[in-house]
Amino acid sequence: MLINCAAYKEGRKLDEIPVEKISDYIARDDCFVWVALKDPEPAELDVMQREFGLHELAIEDARHGHQNPKVEEYGDSLFVVVKTVDLVEGELKVGEVDIFVGKNYVLSVRSESQQSFLGVRARSEREPHLLKHGPSFVVYALMDAVVDHYFPIVEALEDELDKIELNMFENAAERSNIKRLYQLKRKVMVLKHVVSPLMESAGKLYGGRVPAMFANSQDYFRDVYDHLNRINASIDAIRDTINTAIQVNLSMVAIDDSEVNKRLAAWAAIFAVATAFAGIWGMNFKWMPELDWRYGYPAALGLMASVCSYLYVRFRKARWL
Amino acid sequence: MLINCAAYKEGRKLDEIPVEKISDYIARDDCFVWVALKDPEPAELDVMQREFGLHELAIEDARHGHQNPKVEEYGDSLFVVVKTVDLVEGELKVGEVDIFVGKNYVLSVRSESQQSFLGVRARSEREPHLLKHGPSFVVYALMDAVVDHYFPIVEALEDELDKIELNMFENAAERSNIKRLYQLKRKVMVLKHVVSPLMESAGKLYGGRVPAMFANSQDYFRDVYDHLNRINASIDAIRDTINTAIQVNLSMVAIDDSEVNKRLAAWAAIFAVATAFAGIWGMNFKWMPELDWRYGYPAALGLMASVCSYLYVRFRKARWL
Amino acid sequence: MLINCAAYKEGRKLDEIPVEKISDYIARDDCFVWVALKDPEPAELDVMQREFGLHELAIEDARHGHQNPKVEEYGDSLFVVVKTVDLVEGELKVGEVDIFVGKNYVLSVRSESQQSFLGVRARSEREPHLLKHGPSFVVYALMDAVVDHYFPIVEALEDELDKIELNMFENAAERSNIKRLYQLKRKVMVLKHVVSPLMESAGKLYGGRVPAMFANSQDYFRDVYDHLNRINASIDAIRDTINTAIQVNLSMVAIDDSEVNKRLAAWAAIFAVATAFAGIWGMNFKWMPELDWRYGYPAALGLMASVCSYLYVRFRKARWL
Amino acid sequence: MLINCAAYKEGRKLDEIPVEKISDYIARDDCFVWVALKDPEPAELDVMQREFGLHELAIEDARHGHQNPKVEEYGDSLFVVVKTVDLVEGELKVGEVDIFVGKNYVLSVRSESQQSFLGVRARSEREPHLLKHGPSFVVYALMDAVVDHYFPIVEALEDELDKIELNMFENAAERSNIKRLYQLKRKVMVLKHVVSPLMESAGKLYGGRVPAMFANSQDYFRDVYDHLNRINASIDAIRDTINTAIQVNLSMVAIDDSEVNKRLAAWAAIFAVATAFAGIWGMNFKWMPELDWRYGYPAALGLMASVCSYLYVRFRKARWL
Amino acid sequence: MLINCAAYKEGRKLDEIPVEKISDYIARDDCFVWVALKDPEPAELDVMQREFGLHELAIEDARHGHQNPKVEEYGDSLFVVVKTVDLVEGELKVGEVDIFVGKNYVLSVRSESQQSFLGVRARSEREPHLLKHGPSFVVYALMDAVVDHYFPIVEALEDELDKIELNMFENAAERSNIKRLYQLKRKVMVLKHVVSPLMESAGKLYGGRVPAMFANSQDYFRDVYDHLNRINASIDAIRDTINTAIQVNLSMVAIDDSEVNKRLAAWAAIFAVATAFAGIWGMNFKWMPELDWRYGYPAALGLMASVCSYLYVRFRKARWL
Ligand SMILES: [Mg+2]
Ligand SMILES: [Mg+2]
Ligand SMILES: [Mg+2]
Ligand SMILES: [Mg+2]
Ligand SMILES: [Mg+2]
Ligand SMILES: [Mg+2]
Ligand SMILES: [Mg+2]
Ligand SMILES: [Mg+2]
Ligand SMILES: [Mg+2]
Ligand SMILES: [Mg+2]
Ligand SMILES: [Mg+2]
Ligand SMILES: [Mg+2]
Ligand SMILES: [Mg+2]
Ligand SMILES: [Mg+2]
Ligand SMILES: [Mg+2]
Ligand SMILES: [Mg+2]
Ligand SMILES: [Mg+2]
Ligand SMILES: [Mg+2]
Ligand SMILES: [Mg+2]
Ligand SMILES: [Mg+2]
Ligand SMILES: [Mg+2]
Ligand SMILES: [Mg+2]
Ligand SMILES: [Mg+2]
Ligand SMILES: [Mg+2]
Ligand SMILES: [Mg+2]
Ligand SMILES: [Mg+2]
Ligand SMILES: [Mg+2]
Ligand SMILES: [Mg+2]
Ligand SMILES: [Mg+2]
Ligand SMILES: [Mg+2]
Ligand SMILES: [Mg+2]
């Protein structure tokens, strides 16, 4: 679906233009064209390929989707893939934005993504002194918008981790702790595989050898890289903490279990003693003089109680009870 | 076994040619020869070595097989090894394709592989504008075919992991979970050792210093590299998840076991109390006044039931039962 | 809040200057301006941006805070982020110092940090032969002060680890060991993420390609790097030891538990034997000749005691008791 | 012990020569000398140092032995260390071959190694067209012989792993599994430390900056490197699998143990019920009407059997039995 | 404390010289000064700084001590830190040697180290042809002496590991195994942090870009590097083995424990059966015909014995007993 198709000159919008005019406008030297598609039909992509003269392999990637984040040069033009991430009902939904950039055009193709970039266009049009930089600024604005969406996701994952952690030290043996740690780890890995290659790619857009048309936006792409770097460090910290938490949780379960064991053993001992005594005086030997004593029974009960109490106190001291 | 032996000129098939004519055709400047062997006899390889003038060490590798994926330069020619992978009844079957490439020839030798490359040849012959690029395009087409076969394998492994995962949280103590995780890990490692060195090798065919005859197919080999990169990332994610799952499964078993322990302890306590009471009133002391009471027995039963019920409720609250 | 705003010439303080004069002073060739802010209002930062001509992206970072430690070049000026760390009631408090450096100015912006840098300024003013080096020396003095604060933190973490370790081998099953190990790990990771990127950044300020204005302070920044390197090595050692300690603690719990199990089993066996004997002689068979023996009862008690003692001795020897 | 000392010209053996003549022969331009020692006396090494003019540090290494595999340049000459590995009664025996190579000589010193290199010399002498390449080919032939011996070792270790694995899933709790895994890991590490540095060293003998005298044998050393690479990949796979197997084995033991626990708990419950009933009817209360019923006893037995059977069936369904 | 202060010319000692003359001698072109201090007072270091013209930052490092091993260039001079390690009553004692090297001087400052370097000086003076190389040879001789001391330490740690290992498979549940593994790991990490940065530093003294005055001693520093490399490989192997041993020990404890559990369960079952039977025949039902049989009692005992024996044999077969 075509969202937008406009030509810009010196940072200001010239006009919305019809799709068939794209090739005419990009033939001009003094303006650039910015087109946005959303979940496009194959035919729409065919038209774009013809109008912009896009490389067969790049258009094939856009058609199939499910690419890794990357920045690829095709001659003078660039093919950029970034992934959007949304948190929907506790699950991460990953979408894709494929961006074709040339000397004087930007074509963004958004797929399976919940994020709209209308805001990016509106804001860019309000800042002509920046938009004047041309396609490279548009690419920056799009990447910046996508990357800024990662921060709340990371925070949500950190919050989830904090919650699990808190519960872990109070109710170690709850199945849900370990299950939530596992599911959190999987989410973190999804995010990691979105962020890590994008960071690597963003690193190619400033510093050393950068594509000519990005030469004067390097500070901006370094800023994107820096954001990704912070996100990546947080992700790594969460990953590492989850791994430790899984081990710590196992230890907590083992400690719990060992306490149950000690209490089981202590009570078993106490009752075994009582039962043994009772068993002995329940024997049917003829000659058992204490059975005939007037206060034999209370004495027996007293002895049993004493021994059991003694054991109880000892176990208490040994912290088995 | 010889599968195919043909000469091509400007992207179109000239003719099937006899093996003995190969050296004549590759002596010509205007065409290239494309030969395909399958599980060849030593003698067949000898003929090929003679006709194409292949390097002794390369032909030795082809003869022995079981090479790691690699790209080796021998003067002006190249020796490429890729591994095919098929999923047969749940097991990974690994085959090998050795490709000798020169300025105007391609010789592919397929061993222990279930995949046929007739489709690759047919498709190439239908696209003369691409086949015109000569041997480098043929190598690309072969590698692309092999690599495209990796995707469904990775998906099958991911599915298997999802199934184990689901079962793990419901029946942690089933031996089959852990056994399947172990076997999945082994499969993943087989795939990793097929994909990882091939990715490294493909990385040499574009970008920096590439062999001259591949100079104008770089975009294509970057595409192969990109596919391998995605596959490799998925493999790493599966590996990492399996490792976590093994630990999580151990924790689930420990939690299961600790619950059994608690229930065992709780019931043991309840019955120990009952048995101790019964034991006491089963003693044979003369003077045990309650034994003579009219409602001594029901009172005793009542007391035992009360104490046991009290314990039951307490254990219930403590979630031991 | 403005803490300080002064101009320096040849290593000596010229005067405190009003904020509006900053741009005049930095227009001069013979002196430099050193300004310090603490938790500034947005308006204060706006003034600074105007007076110093700071880059929009750098000022944005200072405004938002929560940056990773870094060194960024913006044309001829530099933007440096370092993190301060304080140990307050056992918790790590992380603050931030953002430093803008130009040919003849330094602006430091301190946020959420408990550390004051008045001492740094005082010491610098007492050493005009060093302060003469200009802004690069001021940056060094600030970084050095921040980094020197890391050492006692690392030592405190090492002490905590030593304490846990000692307790671990004596009271393995105490919940607090594992909880403290976990919390220590989290603290160590916080410190790691403060130190590690700063070390990387400091490494850019000496050796290879360094910003021109830092050329003659390289030995000083190498010294900072060297300190960070030592701290980083200590952090890695603590991390590694914590990981090992978590595993070792689990093993200790398992050994503890297995000893409880053995003692439980041993005592259970001893009492089971006694109870079985008592049960047998408590049976109501008519013909049980030993019940009528004169010394049947003491003989029975003796037999029970002998068997139990024998078991006790055997368990003792087997180290179950 | 001197094994062999001969001069070669254009790939053919000139003659066996006496040790004192070595320096004369290597002074000539048209031939090269190939000497082989085995477990030499210090005096023999002294003679060699004099005749070949070997560097003090290299000869010291040969004297002490126990070097890591390496390739070191001393001016125009090279010092190569490779380790031989043999599997003797299930144990890995590591030997050492130190090779001194110059423009026209090769001196190999074999220590504590069970492998003879007479075959290498014989084969080389049968292929004068290769031996003509001089010392670099001899070095290749020796390294190739050593490296080819690694393959059966790796296969033996893989077989051992397969056997352990098979047993592990059937008899998890056998001590021998874990012990064999541990010992296998140690063996694998020995092999790793033999293979890994040699691979690194072999990598210096082709490709980039190689010693002049090896310039035209690069294809051969790449082949050695490639073999080592395959071996190294297999070693890494075994290592990784052992680590996983150790964890999996622990999980299997835990599952085993938790099943024993469940059965113990189930049977304990069943018998506790029976014992409690028996205890109750063994009490000595006067008024216990059921004791006087005609069929009280069979009814009691029946009740006990019913309850126990009910429990048995329930435990069966819950898979505790 | 001043240990030694002498001037050397062409590899031979000129004379012991007074400290105040140092600057005069190093002003000469034809000789070099070699000074050794041990645990010096601040004042002694001040004198040295003046006489040798040492850099403030380097002297500060020497004053504070506790540096990481490193090699730092200060203009034409070098500052080298190496750590000595001694094994005193099973504990590692780490000392430090700081070496200042210039065109014609060496100053070594030894702190908290048990090793004397008098032997190094004596040996050097006996080899004027080597000492003639000047300061670089002295630095090599000192480093070589320090590094040679690491080998017996590594061997001692390996022996300790072998002992633990042996005991581990025989007495898995002994607390001391795991404690010794933990302590060994800590020692290994101390050694690792001494060796690893020194190896990195030594790597800068040969090969690529080395300080001018070390140019003709490169073979010697490569030899030091090579020794460190071997030590480092051994350390890594010990570390890896300890990690595996900790896991293996946990598995052995689990297996031990699971065997205790099985025996506990088996004996509990056997006695429970006996006790249940006894309990049944201890009931007080009127009509229990078998109680009146002549051989009821022996029959009962026989039945109990048979059932118990049957269970015993079955448990034996199942290897629970
Ligand atoms: Mg990070
Ligand atoms: Mg990472
Ligand atoms: Mg990581
Ligand atoms: Mg990381
Ligand atoms: Mg980390
Ligand atoms: Mg990781
Ligand atoms: Mg990846
Ligand atoms: Mg990987
Ligand atoms: Mg990875
Ligand atoms: Mg990985
Ligand atoms: Mg990973
Ligand atoms: Mg674990
Ligand atoms: Mg470190
Ligand atoms: Mg580290
Ligand atoms: Mg680290
Ligand atoms: Mg680490
Ligand atoms: Mg470490
Ligand atoms: Mg682990
Ligand atoms: Mg563990
Ligand atoms: Mg590998
Ligand atoms: Mg490896
Ligand atoms: Mg590995
Ligand atoms: Mg590896
Ligand atoms: Mg790997
Ligand atoms: Mg691996
Ligand atoms: Mg484990
Ligand atoms: Mg190593
Ligand atoms: Mg290492
Ligand atoms: Mg390591
Ligand atoms: Mg290692
Ligand atoms: Mg390792």
C-alpha cells in the first residue's frame, strides 16, 4: 500500500507526486523523492523497481522479508534493513523496514510492523534546515525513530527481570520463576538478534570509509550507533543476569529441598523414638515388671515425652527444625 | 558418474561435448565448459585432472572427500567445497560438492548427496543474460541452491526445539526431553560446522581482495553470504536456547523432586502421629484408665483424626500438600 | 546550578567571569575558560550551548543523561562522558559527568553524583606548571579523580566476596550466601559497564590517532587507561570467582544434603529394626514360647540393643553417622 | 642417536655423508643436507649446532624439549616444533619433533616419539620431482606425516564419546560414565593444545608474509593447515559435546533419583496406611466393638487391602509407581 | 635499600659507583649503569628520579606498587613492570619488579619479593659477550629469571589438581575436594593475572614496532614470550579442567546421593513389610484363627522372612542394594 510519495527541494516539500513521475523527478538534480510503502503487493514493488532502477537482489530481499538488519551498497545506492519491535501482550512482535536510498531518493518499505512513520515525515518537514541534507537525513530520522522504540522494550524486560528476581528469593520453588526466566531469555535473544547486527551496520555509516552521500551526516549516525550501543550493553547485562539467576534459582531450590529433608529427618527421628518405646511396652512378654507398676503408664509417657523433647531441642539447636 | 558435460557461449549452450574434447574447448577464448560428476570413480577424476589441468592437492581432496567447506586458490583457478544437508527420518545426512573453477570452466563433483543440481543447470540455461557472466555465475547458482536447502533444515530444528520446550514445562521429569535436547544439540552442531566455515569462505568472494574472475559477481556472493549469516544467527540462537533449556529442565526436575519430598514428608508426619498414638494405647501397662472408659476408643479415634486433620490443614497452607 | 566559572592564563586563574562573558574569553587566544555545572536546569544548558557553541547532539546527551561512558569528537571539540560510582549503604550509586572540551575551554556537567570536583580545581590551581597544558590537563585531572574513586569500590566488593566465601564453606545451606553472591554479581556488572567502555574510550586518547589538543598529554591519559585496566582486571576476576562460587555453593549444599540423607537413612534403619522386633513380640500368637521365659523381656531388649548397636557401629564406620 | 645423514642434489640422494662433512656440503650451492636425530645426547646436539651454525636459543629449546608447537625465524633459518601423538593403551603419548631448516639443510630431532619418519624419507626419495623443491618440501613431508597421525586419534576419541553417550541414556547413574567423560575431556584438551598452536603456526607458512624459502611450497602448507583446521573443528565439537554430556548426565541422574523418590514415597504411604490401621486395631481399649465381630478380622484385612489398592492405583496413574 | 650500583663498559664491570655519580656516568656515551633497589624508601626513589631523570608518572607507579605487568614507553626510556610469584606454605606470594630502562642505564626496583637477582647479575658478568648488548640484555636477563620461576609454580598447581582429581572419584562427597578445587581456581587466577598481561607486553618487545634500543635483542624477548605462552596455555588448561572437575564432582555427589536414596528406599520397604505383618498379627480381633495354630508363630516369622528375602533379592537385582 502506498502511504506517501512526495518530492522535496532544499528541505521543503515540493508536492505529492504520482508514482509514474518518480523517475522524472529523480532525473532532476535539484530535488529528492521520498516514498513510503506498507506491506506492498508484488506489483507495487515491480513499479518501484522500474521507477527507481533498484537492484534485483535488493528488491528480492524486500519481497521475501525476514532479512537480518544490514546495510548493503549496490553501486551508488544503498539498501538498509532495520527491524521494528513492539511489545504486544507480553510478546515481542518483530516487523521490518527496508530502505532503498540513492543520491536523490528514499524508498521505505514497512512490513508486519505496528509502527507508523508519519510522525517522522511530519517532524522532518518542520525542520527544513535538517531535511535539506537530503536522503541521508531521512534515513537517519527513520533509524532514529526505530531505535528510540527499543528503549521502552529494554526497560520492560528489565522490569520483568526485577520482578522474577524478587519472587525468586522468596518462593524459589515456584515453577513460574524458572519458566518466566526462560521466556525472558528467549525475548532477550530476539531483541539481541535485532539490535546487534543493526549496531554493526550503523557502525559502517560513520568514521572510516562511509558511502559518499552519508559523509556529512556522520555525527547523526554515530548518535544512532551510540544509542544502539547502550541498548546492546543493557541486553548483554540482562542476558548475563538471567543466566546467573537460573543457576541461583536452582541453588535456592536445592537449599529449600535440603531444609525439607532436615525437617523430615528430625520429625521422623522424634516419632521413631516414640514409636519404638510404645512398641517395646506393647510386647507381650509375661515378665515385664514395669507394666504392673501403679504409675508405669504416666512414667512411660513422661520418658517418651522427655526423650522426644530432648531430641526436639537438639534439632532446634542444629537448625534442622 | 558423468551427469553432464556441455560448452556454453555467451550464456547459451553450444552443445553437449565428449569428455576428451574438454581441453580443446577450454583452450578457446570464447566459450566455457560446465561438467557435472556424481560419486565419480577414481579413473573419472584422473581424466578430469588431465583435461582441466587440475592441481594435485585439489584433486586429492575431491578424491578423499570429507573436506570442510572452503575456498582455495590454486594460481588462476579456484577449488570450492560446499556441504549439502538433508533431513532423512529425523537425521541429518551431509553430502559434499567439490567445485573446480577456472577462467572458462566449472567442474562440480557431487558425493553422498541427495540433492540434484539439474534444476540449477536448467534455470541457468533459461537466463542467458546471467549465465553470460560465465563460471562465476555458475558457482553462485550452485552455492545458492545448496544454501537455500539449509533454511528448511533450520526451521525443522527450531520446530523440534519448540516441541521439546512445550513438553519440558509440563513433564519436566520425562527422560525423553533431555535426550531430545541432547540429540538436537548434536544436530545443530553438525549444521554449524557446515555453515560456519562456508560463511567465512563466501566472505572472501566479495568485498576486499577477490579472485579476478569473481570481480563482477560480487553482489551475488554477498547475497549468499547474507543468507548464510541469517542461518548462522539462527543456529547460534538455537544452540544458546538448548543450553539454557538443559539447565532449565534440570531446575524443573529439582522443583518436581522437591515437591515430592514435601508431600512425602507431610504424609509421613501425619501417619507417624497416628501410629504413635495407636502405639501408645497398644501398650500393655496395667494402669491405663482411658482404656477402660466407655467411649475411650471413639475418643481416641477422634483425637487421632483431629491431630491428623490439623497437620493436614497446616501442610496444606504451607503448600507442602 | 553553576558551581564555578573562571578564566585561566598560563596555568594561573585570571578571574571568576560572568557566564555571558564566556564567548568573549574563548574568542581570545591566550587563555582558557573552565566552567562547572551541577544538575543544571535546561535553561542553563541553553546558555552554555550558546556561549560555547556546542553541538546539538552533544548537548542533547547532556540534557538526557544516562549515557554510556564515551569520547566523541565533534569537529575540533570533544564530548566526554564518565560515570561516578559511590557506595552508599551497600548500594552502588552511579552518577554522570559530561565534559565538553574545546581548544580553550572545558565545561563539566555533573549529574546525580555525590562527588565534588572542587578539590580537583584547587589542586590544579596549585600546580600552574601542569595547568598550563590547558583543557587537556583539566580533562585528565577530572578523569583521574573519577577513576581513583573506583579503587575503594573494587576493594569493598572484593571484601564482600571474601566474607561470603568464608561463610560458604561453613554454612553452605544458608540462603544468604547465594543471595549475597547474586547481589554482588549485579553490583560487579554495574561497575563493569561503567569501567569497560571508559577504558575503551581512554584508549583513544593516547597512542595512535589522538585529537590534536590531547597530543601532549598522552602519557597522562595512558596512566588513566592503565588504572582502568587494573580495575577492569580485578572486576573480571571477581566476576569469574562469583560464577565459580555459585557452582561451589551448590555443590556444598548437595554434599550437606547428602549427609543429612545418610544420617536419616542410618537412623531410620536402626529404629526400623527395633520397631520390627517389638512388633514381632507384640503379636498375639498363642504359642510364642519366648514370651513366657523368665528373662525373655531383658533378653529381647538386649538383642534389640545389640542389633541396633551393631548397626550404629557399622554406619559409623561407613561414615553415614 | 643419529638416524640418517645424507646430501641431496636436484631431488636425488647424492650420498650418506659423515657428520663432520655437513658444514662442507651446506657451503655448496647446488645441494642440500637432510639429517635425522632421535633422542640425541647433548654432545650430538653440540656437533649439530657447530656444523649447521644453529642459534643458541633454538638449540636450547631442542635440548630441553617440551616446547609448544611453533614456527620461529632466526635470520634466514627456521625453527619448527611439532608434536606427535600416539594412542597407547587408551592413553595419549605426546612426543616432539624439532626441525631446523635453512636454505639448504633440514635437521629433524625426534624425542619421546613412537613414530618413525623413515617412511617419509623413502617416499620423498621416490618422488625426485617434489624433493627437488628442497628443504621446504622436506618440512612439508614431515609435518604432513605428523598431522595425518592425528586423524585416527580424533576418530578414536569420537568413538569413545559415542560409547559413553549410548550408555549414559541407559545407565545414567553409573559412576563410570562421568569418569570416562572427564578423562575424555582431558585427552581432548591434550590434543587441542597440540593441534591449535600448530595450526596457528602453519598459517604463517602460506598466504601473507612467508619466509622466502617457503614461497613456492605455499599450496602444500595450506593443505597442512586445512587438515589441521578440520581436526581442530572436530576437537571443538567433541569438547562442546562433552560439556553438554556432563550436564545431561547430571540431569539424567536427577531424573533417576526423582523417580526413586516417588516410588519410595508411594510405597511408604501404602505401608503407612496399613500400619496405622493395624496399630489402631492393636489398641487395648476395652470397648472396641468391631474386635468382637465374627468377621471383624477379614473385614479389617479387606479394608486395609482396599485402601492400599486404591492408593496403588492412584500412584500408578500419577506415574509414581 | 640499595643492593647494587655499578657501571659497565663493553660487557665488563667498570666499578661500583656512588649513587651521586650516576648522572655523570649516564652522561657518558661508552658505558651503562645498572642499579638495583629493594623495597626502597621514598627518599631513595627521589634520588633515583633525579639522577636518572625518570618520568613523574613512572616513579609514581614504582612508589605505589601493585601495578599490573606492563611495558610503557616514556620518550626514549622504558618502564617495565613484572610480577614475581613464590609458593610459600601452599599460598602464592606475589611481588613486583619495576624496571626503568634508558639508552645506557637499568634501574630495577624489587618490592615484596622473595627472589634475589644477584644471581642474574653474577651470571651476566660472567658472559661479557652478551652483557655487551647493554641495557636490553639486562632487561631480558631479569625477565627470563622471573619467568623461569613460574614453571615450578604451574607444576605445583598441576600436581595439586591431579591429587584432587584422584580423590574426587573415590570420595566424591568429601567437602575438602570442592574446597580445594575452589582454592586452586583462585590461585590459578592469581597466576593468570600475572602471566597474561606480561605475555601481552613481552609481545611488544619483538616482531613489529619495537623500541629502538631493543632492536637487536628481539630473539631473546621472543624466547621470553614463548615461555610465557607455554605457561599461559598450561594455566588455561588447568582453569578449564577445574571448571569441569567442579561439575563432575557435583555429578558424583548426586550419584552417591541417589545410591543412598535407593538403599534407604529398599531397606525401608523391607522393614515396612515386616512391620505391617507384625502389626496385623498384633491386632486384638477376637476371631483370628491363625493366632491359635500350634505353629502359627513360626509360620508367621517364616512368611515375613520369605517376603523380606524376596524383596531383598529383587532390590539386589535392580542394584538398589
Ligand atoms: Mg556490552
Ligand atoms: Mg554482546
Ligand atoms: Mg554477551
Ligand atoms: Mg557482553
Ligand atoms: Mg556480560
Ligand atoms: Mg554470551
Ligand atoms: Mg548471531
Ligand atoms: Mg557464531
Ligand atoms: Mg552468536
Ligand atoms: Mg555461540
Ligand atoms: Mg548466542
Ligand atoms: Mg546448572
Ligand atoms: Mg582480565
Ligand atoms: Mg574480561
Ligand atoms: Mg570481561
Ligand atoms: Mg570473564
Ligand atoms: Mg576471567
Ligand atoms: Mg553450569
Ligand atoms: Mg551447576
Ligand atoms: Mg570449529
Ligand atoms: Mg577452537
Ligand atoms: Mg571450542
Ligand atoms: Mg569453538
Ligand atoms: Mg564454535
Ligand atoms: Mg563449539
Ligand atoms: Mg550443571
Ligand atoms: Mg590455551
Ligand atoms: Mg586464555
Ligand atoms: Mg580459557
Ligand atoms: Mg583455553
Ligand atoms: Mg577452554
